[in-house]
Amino acid sequence: MQAAISNVKQRILVLGAGELGLAMLQGLAARSTELASISVLLRQAALQSSSQEKQREIEAIRTLGVDIETADITQAGEEELAAVLGRFDTVISCVGFAAGRGTQRKVTEAALASGVKRYIPWQFGVDYDVIGRGSPQDLFDEQLDVRDLLRAQSRTEWVIISTGMFTSFLFDPAFGVVDLHGGQVNALGSVETRVTVTTPEDIGKLTAAIVLQRPRIVNQVVYTAGDTLSYGDVADLLERVTGQKIQRRVLSVQRLLADLEEMPEDNLRKYRAVFAMGRGVAWDVALTFNGAHELPVTSAEQWAQSNLSRREGF
């Protein structure tokens, strides 16, 4: 089986074209000569949208030489999705939590029912195995359901790619770690607590490399990291990039859990509590796919130099 398909150029389908999906398509398109075809699954409503931004996205996708398939993942049943997915060799899901509860399970069940050779689920985040069930972020339990479904069968190959959080999210004021206007970093748990980050662009490039890796990567969790750093390191790099003095303020796990109790449905409070605990959210760059293969990636400081230094006042 492996020998039979290892030398055949793959037909790849990417589900979704948001920030990660578009980066995935770009990463695959850069290696299109090694692939039979690249397609993306979009909602019909997205194709027909009068939004100029949406039309620019569609044009960018077409310019990459990507074929467009249509189905609404949130509305379609398992059989309808399976009929689409089954026409491809590798399916990569870039449909995240925003699609709603149950979507990750449904898409995985459709992939397994379709008989697709290989499925890469939307697990581009933390190490859910290490975090385990019952964490402050209850959405993570569904990610473990997905892993259970994949591991319980042997017909469809799978690869899980753990990337840490998007680099931009670490610096997003809404996440609550970096407060440039206040001149401080709110360290989740402690200043020594570490976090792994990767940019969507790097995730796209590295996923393409993982998909095309020889010998073929099968039924494994693969790790990437643009950077792994402590919240103290975040404060240090911000001082270098902005020239500001940055205060370090610790938000303890107990404090963050208490905050979550006040607003138990607040997703950002859930994330802050999980990351403060420090389990399954960081790993050494040297032990990652990009580290082992010496592939270039964007560090947190490089991202900050390119993005924060452009802002007024820096």
C-alpha cells in the first residue's frame, strides 16, 4: 500500500481559506510541481459574495492555480462531505473552532467514511494529549475526540501537526499578554512559563514539507515551532524592538481560574487559564520538524520587528 502510493503525485484538498487556509494554499502552491492538484473547499456563498475583500481572496486563490470545490461544512451532512473528500488523496482541514461545536468530529467522521488515503485534521495548536480532558478550555475535549477517532481505525492515514498558537495571537491585545500602551507584559502563570508559537505562513510551508516528506509520515503527531519562549522573554524582546521599558506583571493560575469563574463562557479567559498552566503548550524548537530539518522559520522577535515596529511611536 505505502509503496504503491508513495511515488504517485497527490491530489490535495484544503478545507477553508481563512488566515490559515490561505497560508496553507500558498505553502502548497510553492511546491505545486510535486503535486497532481491543489483544491480548496469553500461555501457557495463565499464565491457569490459581493464583498470586495472576499472577491480579492477568491482571485488570490485562483491566481495560485488552486481549483475550487463548494460545500458548506457547517450545514452539509456527513455523507455529502464524504462524497467530496473521497475524490482526493490528502485532505487538510483548516476549519477551526469558529465553525461551531461538533464540527471537528463531523469533518473527521466524514473523512474516515470517505476512504480518503490521508487526513490532516485541524489540530494546528497545542498538544491536546498532554493537556488532557477537562481543561479550562472545554473546546479542547473535542480535539481529543478527533484523535480517538483517528487512532481507533487503520484505513485512513493521519498526521496531526502541533504548532502552538499563532505568533500574532501572542501579541494581540485581546489575548491580554502584551499591553504596549500600558508598557507591560502580563505573564500567564509566571515569567518563566513558556509558550510555543508559529506563524500561519510557516505552518503552510511546513505542512507542505510534511505532506511531501519521504519516507512518508504516517499516523504521527508532528511538532513545529517558529519560537518557544517564556513570558519574560516576550518582555525582553519587546524592550529591544520598541525601545520601551516593559513591566512584568504575573497573572497566577488561581487568579485566571477565578476570572474564568466570573465569566465561564469567555473564550479568551479559557485560553489564558490553559496557557498559564504551561502543560502541552510549549516544546523545544530543536525537537520539531523544522528544527530537525533546519528549515527557516520566523521567530517571535522577527515577527515583532516586522509588525510592531511599524506602529505609530515605535
